Amino acid sequence: MKINIHYFALALFLLLGLAAIVLWTVSLFLQVESGRDKTEALYRDNWQLQLSQLQLSQRLWLQQRFNEVRAGLSESKTIESQNEYIRQIYQRYPQISLIQLKAVVNSPSVSADPVYNCLDRPRSRLLSVPELPTVTACVHKLQPMLGVSASLPFADTLTAQQLLILSDYFAFVDDFGQLTAKRFLLQGKGSSIRDYAEEGAVADQRQLVFDFNQEALKLGSLTISLPRVNFAKIWLAQAVWMVPLTLIITLILYYLLFRALIRPLFMITRRMKKVVVTRRPGSGYDNKLLSPGLLLLHRYFMHLSQMTTHDPLTGLNNRLIFEERLQQAMQHGKRSGRKYALVLVDINNFHKVNKQWGNYIGDGLLKQLAKRLISNLRESDSLARLEQDNFAFLLQFVDDNQLGSLVEKVYQSLSQPYQVYGRECSVGISMSVAVYPDHAQTMAELELKANDALLVAHKGDWPVVFAQAPSDQTGSTGFSLIQSLHQALDNNDFMLVYQPVMELSNHSTSYFEALLRWKDPSLHTQPIEQTIALAEKVHLIRPLTQWIIEAACAQLKSMEGTRVKIAINLSMINLHDEDLPERIADTLGQCGVSPRSLMIEITEGQIMQKPDQVIAILSKLSVMGISLSIDDFGTGQASLTYLKKLPVEKLKIDQSFVKDMVNDEDDRSIVEATIKLAHTLGIRVVAEGVESAEIYQLLVRMGCDFVQGYYISRPLDQAQIPDWIMQKDVKPVPSSKN
């Protein structure tokens, strides 16, 4: 499900506003509850104080009435006057429930009156000296009473008068109800315990209970409901302005955040969508969806986060991360003394791959190259794609030999052909190496040294260049192949031998084929053929070919004045080098040799690999005046269409057909048909592998133009060539069978 980011952000802010309102409601509720508790405590303390004051005033009033009655009774001399006085007191003070004056006899057999027992006054005390009146609570006839009793002055020792005054203990409740604006109802009648409750009280209201206790005697209780707090009314009163204010603030924040963050992020998301779709064609993203859903937005931003530190095509680290790790490594090297090598890798003429095959194939090539780098490097090595076809990795090493073996391993792996979406791509690789701290002390200097060495690798013949003088490279690289090949060229360990090719029409030497050999094969464990094959495999053939061209031109210079040519063999890699015609022309010019004295032989199979490019380069060489010959014809399945397009003067029949042609009719038929086909196309024919007179005579009868082989001569040293040229009129000895 896709959610519009605008609506989602607005809904999110509204939810945040709602959450703010909920939090405010909870906070208000807690405040109300806290205020209610405080109010309850305040009411309780206030009412308790008022209740205590009423009880105290009731006691004082009763004590005052007792003193008043006792004084009045003391003045009355007769019983009748005392009774009349008591009646007047009842009328004056209706709150008094009972006034009793009783003579107490000092005799243990006489029992006390229950009324007096209510106040718990022992007789022994009643017969003693007059005591002070004390207000005491008691229960009389199941009614809680507040009474006071004391003895009156007596005339003799046998009798005493005891005055008792009782009033209702709960007479103050009505006063308290008026004071608290409450009305109370008496409950629990028929019992000495009185329970008072508020009239019209609501059951769910919070209530306070006051107990009336006299020492251990409980006389009753009073339940008063607290003023009711309506939270809903309080909330509505404040929500009238709180809710709109919260919504307005929420919308303002949304608008500000939308302009400052959401809209820019949305624009970035659209751009990221284009990047993702471009980098990942056919990913299935809906182009009609203008506002991506949250999941897709998350993917875009994850992709953006990945792009800040990684290359989007290969997944390798980018320049930012690589330079950070390079800086850390150099700082660590200062403390530990360890050495680090910065290695730059570049594809030669990568733009031509994109131009010929398209960017999609070029991207696939970069991905495969990245995979090879990962597979050949150690986990501790840092690898990154800096830009386009430029890669870099950082190596920690102990000595130069270890560094050389690591770099050579990577180079040989990267030099192998690539299979990209069904197409085979063979590209040249250039690498440069700069070592910390040998070549530089800072990151900027180290990168500059490596970059300069990479430019040298691009311009020169050697694909791997160290950031140091060329004369020092061979002694410090530690490479097994590159070092041995470089040393062999520098030490002049190679030499050319020349095998004559005879023209049958006049039995004279037409040209010499230059063949590469070791000067001292015993010093080399690897045969020259394997060295050449390995050099071709890892794109090291260019410097070797240049040495052959220079040596052949020098030989031609020494044979100046003769009409004999020298043929050299070119590798397939040479035929894909657009600079080849220019380099050959420069070498010929430096040696002062005519281009017509040089012949170039190419194998038939080389024509079929990028034939248009091969034809273009060979055409440039032909225009220069250089003769062209096809070697090993019959083994490469060359198309006659391309054969007609090539500016070829000669083709050489492969020796595999020539050696057994005397005994093998099929080989003989192939050789004869090839000769006729070449003559039809205006091309002269060379037969190699001629090792007997029978083969020689048979080729003569077939009309072959040139022959080459041990029957004519083995390859000659440079010193033997002048003598051989002097014998150009010597004819080979005919076979005895003829």
C-alpha cells in the first residue's frame, strides 16, 4: 500500500497534536486530583477545628449552667423553692435535659442512682469535700448525654446533696450543619450509637467521617460529603481555548517543517528515484507514481546513504571513505613503522569500450573488474572505485618481494579477458604503485606520486609503474614475470634469428623471417615460446614487440643496399593498438630504413578477432609501404570476404599441411587448392615446413611462389646473413627420387 508523503506528514503532525491534547488532559486530571486531595485535607482540618470548637463551647456552656444552677439552689432554703427554681431553669434553657438534686446517704448499703452511675461518680467521692464540676459524656436511657455533677455544701456528715445536670450530647450537630451549609439526618435510632449523614448526599461523592469518642466510649459518627469537583466541566472550560491553540501550533510546525525538510527531501527523493531507475534498469518502479510510498522512500534514502560512502555501480567504497582509511593507515604507519602501498588501477582506453559496445557493457566490465579485485585482495586491504574506470587499493606489506607478488597477482588476474553479457572483452590494464613512507610523507603527496606513475604507465610500454625512476624499477618491484622480462630487455638477453624465405622463380632469397630467441637458453627455465605466450596473455607484449621492431630495423640498416626484406610477427594485441603504425614509422625514421624493407606477418586467426579494427590498422601499414603477409593460413578459418579486404601480398600455408603432403592426398589437395585460390585473388603463396626435396619439387610443380624450411636453411644468426646473401644464386640439391 502506497501512502502519499504529504498526507502522511500531515496525519503524523495531527496525531502529535492529538497526543499533546491527551497529555494535557492527563496532566489536568492529575492536577485536579491533586487539588481535590488538598481541598479534602483543608476541609477536613477546617471542619474538625470547627467541630472541636463547638464541642468545647458546649462543655463551657453546660459548665456555666451548672454553676448558675448550683448557686441558685444554694440560695434556696426549702425544697419547694429549689423545685421552683429548677422549673424556671428548664424554661430558660430548653437544651438541659435533666436537673436532679439528690441527697446521698453515707451508707454502704444504699445503692447509687443509675443516673449518677451514668457519670461514673463513686459514692465515696460524693461524701467527701465538694468537688469541682466536671463535664463528662455518658449514655442515659440509650441516649448519649453530656452531663456535669458535683456535691453541694451539706449541713451534717450523714447526708450530702448531689447536683446533676444532663444535656443532649449531639445538640451541637445542628449548629455544625448550619456552619458547614449541610443538613444532617439522624440514623440508627433505637441504639445508643448515633450515625449522622448528609441529607441528599450522592453515593459516588467522596465523604469525610468524624467519630465521636469519649475515651473508650464511641457515641456516634458524622458523615459529611465533600464539595463535588466536575472534571468534565473543568476540561471543557479550558479545552475551549487549549484544543484550537494546539491545532494551530501543530499546523504551523507542519508548515515550517514541510518547507524546511519535507519538501527538500521529497525533491531529493525524486532525484534519487531517477538515479535508482537509471542505475537499475528494469527494477519495476512505477514511473507514474509521483509521490512515492513510505517503503520506497525508505529505499531511496537508504540508497542515498549508501551512495555517500559507496560507489553505486560496484558497491565498493568511494573516494571519501578510501582517503579516510588512507589517512588512518599513514597515521598508524608513523607510530608502528609499517609500510603501505597505494595502488591505482585504470583501464586503457575505457571510453572506446563504451563507444563500441555501449555504456551497459562498460558498466558490466567495471563490475567484473571490481569482483576480480575483491577476490584477489586480502580482507585487510582497502579497495575503492575513485571515478569512472579508476580504482585504488591500499596494501600493507613487509618487503618489496611481498608487494611485488601481490601487485603481480592482481595484474595478471585483471589482464585476463572478460565475459560481459555474452561478449568477450580484452582490455589493457595500467597500474601504478606509490609506497609510504618511501615515496611520500603526506596523503596528498602520495596520491600525486601514484597519479604521476599511472600517467607513465599509460604512455609507456610497461603496464605497472612504481613511483620512482625507471632505472630503479627492475631492482625493486619483486615481480617474477614483469621483472624477468624487463631485465631481459635491459640486459639484452634476447636476440633475433633469421630464417630465409626463397623465391622459387629465381631461387633467390626474398626475405628473412625474424624469430625471437634467448641468447643463452640455459639461463632461463621458461622457453621463449611460453614467455611470448604469457606476455601476450597479460598484455606485456607491447614492449617486447617494440624491441623486435627496433632490432629488425637495425638489421635492415646493416643490410642497406640489398633488396632483401625482413618479416616480423605481430601479436593480436599489437593489431588492436591504434598507435602501432605511428610507433613503427618513428622507429623506421630513427633507423633511416625504408618502410618497403619491412614485412609484417599476422596469423589467420588474428583477423577474425575484431576484423574491422585489424583491417584499419593493416591498411595504415600498407599505405606506409610495409608488405603484409598472412601466416599459418588454413588453421584460422578466415573469411574470404575479409581476405579480399586486406591489403595482403602473401599468404603462408601452415606447415601442418605441407609436411605430410607427399604421403597424404588430402593435405596435397588442400595445398594445391590454396595456391590456386590465392593466385586467383592476386596473392602470392609461401609454403613453410619444407624439409625434403620431394616436398620442394612438388611445390614447384604446383606453382608455389616461395618456400621456407629446414630444406632451405635453418634460422641464421646475424653474423651469418651476409654470407647467405652472397649465395643467392645457389640452388638446392634436387632429390635423387627425381
